[in-house]
Amino acid sequence: MRDKKFKSKKHGLGGFRLTGAIHIFDRAIQLPRLGRLRLKERGYLPVEGVQILSATVSERAGGWFVSVQVEREIPDPKATYKPVVGVDLGILALATISDGTRIENPHALKRDLGKIKRLQRVVSWRKKGSANREKAVRQLVRAHLRVANVRKDALHQITSRLATLAPAASAGGTKSAVVLEDLNVSGMVKNHHLAQAIVDVGFYEFRRQMDYKGQWYGCQVILADQFYPSSKRCSQCGHIQATLDMGTRVYICELCGLMIDRDLNAALNLEQLTTGSSPESYACLRQYRRYRCRESVSPGYQAVLVEAGTEQQSTCE
């Protein structure tokens, strides 16, 4: 016979799910067995045109949160004929859009890392099982929760802006397609000098949000091939530089003399990959494939466009 394991107040309650008669009001929510509870945040739970299925109550860092599962019919998005934009993700700037818009990176972890380290030392100094240790643990958990919330808020704002609104203030309407790079995040974090900064950005979460928000609002999310030289290629003449250091923030073309921000140049190349606005775009891709095969660094890959969620295939000429 298995021993019963009772819940402990020391380790938190986690969360629980409720079904039945659930009613949502402007400033409160009524749950089964709990009654009517006031909400600190108002106006974010769906009320009209939805069928409420269940509610999940969870506890994080001493705060209680409720999420509601609803069923709602979403009409098919209307076809749009707005221009395509390329988006280059980075560490210094969270996203650089091909129309010149630059979204700054909040650096959520870097900004509060000193505070987190100090709170972690306080926890290690306190005696295990004491009330002071529990108090220090709660402060540490709240600091980690703040970092996660700042990062999540920044990602939701930029992904919603790309999927629903035009990046430029002069333009209007939903973008018909957003071109992103298929980043190898697992390989990027092997660089121990940049691993913490890369993880702090949240590249995978950015792509995940763009996938489902694009389906909601009719914005097609396209992934460029992982080996497409968006940073090394000149967005004006199509020339590809052999090497480009990570510290070089201004791209200077050796052929035409173009001087442009490195991230903006990459975003423009991603946009041209779909629109074909540059006559040298396809020629430079063939040149890059031959270069990779000739150098035998790794197999040459064709820079192809892959819709998010589909299987990607790469070929060598």
C-alpha cells in the first residue's frame, strides 16, 4: 500500500483546475467552491462571445493567478496585400525591422542580476528551516518572477506589433508576411561569453509567439534557411563578405562602399529574400553555396524559404 503524501505549505500549492459554474465580471470572478473573488487586474479575462470551459488557479511567488480556458470561434483572417518585412533578432537590439524600426532589448536578467546574486547569498547565509530563510527565499522568488515578467512583456509587445500592426507609423494594416531567421540557438549558447545574453533574449519564445499569432491575424511567418548569409551580404549590391566579426556593428561593403547598420542590413536581406527586389539576390545565393562546398567547411545549403511549422529541406548544388 502506497503511503499518502499530503501537500505541504513549505513547498507551495502549485495549481488546481476547476470546472462547473464559472462567471466572469468586470472586477471579480466567481469560481466553484471558492465563491466570488476580486481581481487585481481588470478587463483582461474574456467575457463576450466565449464559452467558458474551466479555470486554473495557480500560485507563483506568493501571488495568486487565474487563467480561464474558453472556446470561441475566430473568423478566418482576410487576405492582405501589405509589404513583406524582414526581422533580424539580436542581443543589443531585440529586433531590427527592415523599415528601420529598432526595438530595444530590455535585458531583463542583466538588469536585475546583481540583486538576484545578493538575495541568493542572503538565502545561503540563513539557517535552514528558519523563518528568516523562508523570508529570504520569498524575496528571491519574487526577483526571478519579475525578470520573467519583464522578458515576457517585451516579447508579447513586439510579436503582437508584428502580427497585427505595421512596424512603421506611416503604414497601416497587417503585414502579409514576416521573414525570420531559423536560428540555431542550441549551437549559439555554446559560446560561453554570450550564452547568458542569448538565453535572456528568448529567441525560441519569440518564434513560438509569432507562429500562433500569425495564424490568428493572417500574417504568414516565413523562416529563412539557417545558412543564409543575411549579415554578410550587402543589401544594395548583393556582394557577400568572406568574414564578418561579431564586434563589427557597421557593415561596410567592399564592392559598392555601402555603410549601414549591421542589423538593419540583415533585416533588409531577409525582406529581399522573399520579394526578390534585388536582381543579384539569387546570383549571390548560388555563389554562397559554391563557396561553402568548395571550402568544405560544412555541406553547402540552398537558402530556401520555409513556412513556420513545416519540414525544412536543404540541398547542395
